[in-house]
Amino acid sequence: MVSICPDAINKLQVTYENVISATSSESWSHVTSTCRRIIKDVADVIFPAQSKPVILESKEHRVDESAYIN
């Protein structure tokens, strides 16, 4: 993963440090937001967003910017 998405690794290291020192719900909110951004960064590298849906097993899946988890 380091070679395909080095920014995600850097964010993950910083997030880990924040988890260790998280003491409030606001701290945890920042950690979870960063985790979402890491997931999106990796998803964009592996399978960039597309305007047309993808069909898998006869089911249509949106794969645009707003549906990065798909």
C-alpha cells in the first residue's frame, strides 16, 4: 500500500498517534474523519470514481465521487 498510496500511510501514522492521545469526543471525531479520508484516498487509487454505474451480479452500483465506499 505504501507504493500505491503513500499519503494514506502518512495519514494513518498521524491518526494512530491521535488515537493514543484521544481524550474527548472531539478528538475521536477527528480520528474517524481522517479514517474516512484514508478509505477514500485508497479507493481513488484502486478504482477511481466513474460517472457510469458498474454492474456486478446483475446489480447496478454507483461508483461516482459520492459513492466511494461502493
